[in-house]
Amino acid sequence: MPASPSPRASTIAGGTAPAAARLIGLKKTYFKPDGSVLVEALRGLDLVIPRGEYIAIMGASGSGKSTLMNLLGCLDRPTAGRYELDGAAVESLDDDELSRVRGQKIGFVFQAFNLISELSIAENVEIPLLYQGVSGPERRDRAAESLRIVGLDNRMHHRPRELSGGQQQRAAIARALVGRPAILMADEPTGNLDSTTGKQILETFEELHAKGLTLIMVTHDDRIAARCERVVRLADGDLESDRDGGGRMARADA
Ligand SMILES: Nc1ncnc2c1ncn2[C@@H]1O[C@H](COP(=O)(O)OP(=O)(O)OP(=O)(O)O)[C@@H](O)[C@H]1O
Ligand SMILES: [Mg+2]
């Protein structure tokens, strides 16, 4: 199916502030060992994500959502095309530069919370700063600040298993925020949670969105997507649709 042109790409690309992310003709092809094409996971995607947007990525299994998230999150490189993150081209960076950009600009939240069970919640949240060489006292201050943002400062010294599922996911969000990223990316962040707990996570995201953070979330749930500002749907590695979500309409008077 051919990609329908994004109605936003032209209008927003004309603005002055750099977009949080801008993809031009982005392709990801997986090859067989003999060099022939195995899968065209993304077929030349054009997408502009303005700073501060809260966007849901949807699409059937195998449509390319995780591939797109991996590229946006600098975990992987495109086969062809251009990716500008916060105004800077990233497709040409070498591995070290790519992981530095990832550490500085991107926060990840996964479906499985991926907390280290032997460490306290505060120690888990400090980990990204350890990789950035931030000093001990500053790490502790910033972990505490991050945990305050997600309402978990009273659980800092607990181990992950002493927390509920929703609290563990909030700790994972605090860990994603501690590096003060430009973009928070979440792949099915409520997939392992019951609906009440999932709602609390969405409220946390909405508070972060209100503070101006750019949020990109993969979800299969229409009710969750309806709370985002924008819903991008992939089909077979192409853009199938790009429309406003209920979140933007609700804020139309803002
Ligand atoms: N490392 C890989 N090697 C080969 N093919 C891959 C690889 N990763 C993904 N693919 C293929 O690329 C396509 C897109 O996969 P992707 O994981 O992005 O889908 P998805 O939309 O995230 O699906 P789901 O909803 O099941 O998570 C699929 O056809 C998949 O089989
Ligand atoms: Mg996936």
C-alpha cells in the first residue's frame, strides 16, 4: 500500500523551531545472509514530530512500530533516508556518537519495566546518570527529583518487588526522565498493567506532556490512543493514517 502523504509534514516543517524528530524517506530493510531482501520493515517514512507533541503509534503486529521506535530512539540505524533528532542529523553518526546522543536526548519506557531487582528504586533511577559520569551527590539529587515527579519519592529505598506493577512502571518512567531527555519513548507502557493502574500511568504521561515533554508511545489500545494529541498508524512499513487524537481536541481552547 503506498504511503499517504502526511498532512502535517509540509506545514510543520515550515516552522522555525527544530522539530523533536523529523524523518525523511526513512527506510529499514532486513536482509538475508545471502544479501537478498528479507523484510522491508519501513518503506520510506516521512514524519515530523514537533516539540512537545504527545503522539501514539499504532498498527497491526509486524507493521513496523518497534522498528520505528528503535530508529527514533537511536538504538538502530536506517537503511536509507534522513533522521533529524532535535535539529541534528543522526543517520551519519558513528556508534559512540549514536549512544551518546541516545543517552542525552532519549528516555525509554518498556512494557516490561526492566528494573534491577537487587537495587533500590533510587539506585535503579540513578543508572543512566552513572553511564553519563554524573557525580554521586548529583545522581542522588536528580533521582530523588525524578521520583518526586512520578509521585514515588516515598518509595525510594524499596526494592522493585516491594512495589505494585504501576509503581514499578512509574519508577521506570523516573529512570527514563532522570537524564532530562528531549523525547520520552514508550513501547506498550501499560501492556502489563490492569486498566486502573494503566490509567494512572497515562495520567503521569499527561502531566509530563503538560510540562512540555515530547512523548511517543506505541499502543494497541484505541482508548489510550484517543487520549493522545495525534495518532499515526502504520501498515506494512508505510504510513496508513495520521490524524488528531482526542487529546488535542480536548485542549483546543488552550
Ligand atoms: N531483526 C530483524 N530481522 C528481520 N526481520 C525483522 C527484524 N525485526 C523485525 N523484523 C520484521 O520487520 C517487520 C516489522 O517488525 P516490528 O517489530 O517493527 O513490528 P511491530 O509493528 O512492532 O509488531 P508488534 O506489534 O508485533 O510488536 C516484521 O515483518 C518483522 O518480522
Ligand atoms: Mg513491536
